[in-house]
Amino acid sequence: MYLEHFGLRELPFQLTPNTAFRYAVQNQHEALNVLLVALRSGEGFVKIIGEVGTGKTLLCRTLLNNLGDDFVTAYIPDPCLSPMGVRLALADELGLTFDSGAGEHQLMKRISERLAELKRQGKKVVLILDEAQALPRESLESMRLLTNLETETSKLLQVVLFGQPELDEILGEPDLRQTRQRITFSHRLSSMDRETVEGYVSYRLTLAGYKGGDLFTPRALNYLAHASRGIPRLVNILSHKSLMAAYGRGDHIIGRKHIRSAAADTEDTQGWRRPSGRKPATSFSGIRGVLSRALGGIGTTQRWDETH
Ligand SMILES: Nc1ncnc2c1ncn2[C@@H]1O[C@H](COP(=O)(O)OP(=O)(O)OP(=O)(O)O)[C@@H](O)[C@H]1O
Ligand SMILES: [Mg+2]
């Protein structure tokens, strides 16, 4: 791989939402503040919406790391749960065990007893769901019913939903209006602008051990921000592929051409359109071609045309 070529200790643009690589993106930071304020107030039923790849799961993990000892969290990453599945998962996260024959009534009774016990210990319990847009309607509704568990003065359970924009459409349906009305705080994650993309790329490179000067040219960063639409996952994919392309060609600086070839090789990016009627400049067929030639030592001369 390209680690040695660029003087890196580890891969800078891996796709796993790793909180150690988290860059302080303003909008995500605001979302975290909304979450912390809402949950500390004790009345939280919070919704965080973000397009695919904008950092919801990373934010979810950051939240889990930021809630202090006075919080007990039940994290459900698997959204395909029936209402009973949600209750069982919650019970499991609360450390409750059941006989296989336990009925629903007994399950709810044990959950509410456990929540009341945690409340007496001064704990706030938060149920966190990632990918909530994939949750069956009845399971979303069951969240609301769970938040009905309360003492005379406060809720026993708070809920955080992380979901793609479809979640808003689902919550907009008439049969879910009661659930929608319960939502006390919400926040929408936005994509990154050009300056943030630059800071993001440079931060991740530094964390991965890069010590040199500017690795990406300003034009490369312009193109990267444009092609990725500022979506962190796409920024990672394009940056990784452009490093591969540069490595394959023996280049030490990432220019626009490297980003462009990465974008041509990546789904869901924008800005790559070959003018109609014109043939590709060479037999180049994406990064894999560059790399296989470099690694296989075939030595084809590659022409990169900056004009299209
Ligand atoms: N602030 C950030 N700092 C560093 N990396 C980030 C940041 N935000 C997002 N990423 C990275 O972007 C990628 C996508 O993030 P994540 O998986 O959290 O998105 P998502 O919104 O949950 O996507 P999906 O809708 O597909 O579930 C991950 O590699 C993640 O580490
Ligand atoms: Mg996710």
C-alpha cells in the first residue's frame, strides 16, 4: 500500500466510524451539544437526521463516549426489530434476563421496575437507535409507549433516534403523529463546505502520521469538495483512491487529476462527465488500471488531460 510512500503510520481514510479520527465539524458539534443538553434536561426524545455518510454513527459513538457515569445507555444498532424485539433488546441492555416463556406483560413490568431502580440510584437511562429509518412503524410507535414510563416528576427513559431523511417522511405520516409530537429536540447534519473538507483531510492525515507539507493541492481540494458534495464518507473514499492513484504513478502530491480519476471510479460522486463524442484520453480505466500497471510494471505512458 501507499503508507511508506507518503510517510504514513496508518491508513488515514478508513471507513469505520472511529472516534479517534473525529474532526470537530461545526455542525456535528452542534448536534452533540443538542444531544447533551436534551439528555441532561431529562426530557429528551431526540432525533438526529443526516444524509447517508454524513457521520450519524460516528456521532452516536461520540455521544456514548461523552455521557457521564450518571447515564445508563442502551444502544440498539440493529433497526429491524419488532416492538417485542425492541423491548427485549432494551431489557438485555439493562441487564435483565428472562425465561423463554416470559410474556409481554412480565417483560414490561421488569423493565419499568429496573428503570425505577436506576432512577433511585440517580441514573438517567437513554435508549439510542441508529438507522431508525429502517425501523418498522410499530417499533417506532413502541418507543413512544416506552417513554410513557415515568414517575410523577420525570421520565424514566429517554430516546435518541439517528436516521436518514426518510425517517422524517415516516414520522410525517398521520399514524405516527403522536410519536412525532414527542420529539423535543431535533437536529439535521449538513455536509461539509470546502474549508471544512480541507481541515478534515489535513486532520486525518496528521493523525495517520503524515508530517510533510500540503499533500493535496488547492485545486485537488476544490475538486474533492465538489465531487464528494462534502459528505465525509465520500471524502474518505475519494481521498483514499486518489492516494492510491498517486502512489501507482509515483507522484508525491495529490492534484486535481488524482481526485478526478478517483471520482470516475466511485459511485455517487458528482462532477465527472466526459464531454459527449470525445473518447477517453487514453485506455485509462480508473485507478485499478493505474495501480495494476504500476504494480505490474507494464509501463504504459498515461496521459492525464486536465482540460476535461
Ligand atoms: N467529524 C468527522 N471526523 C472524522 N471522520 C468523520 C466525521 N464525520 C464522519 N466521518 C467519517 O465519515 C464516514 C461516514 O460516517 P458514518 O458511518 O458515521 O456516517 P452515517 O451517517 O452513519 O452513514 P449511514 O447513513 O450510511 O449509516 C466514516 O468513515 C466516519 O468516520
Ligand atoms: Mg450509520
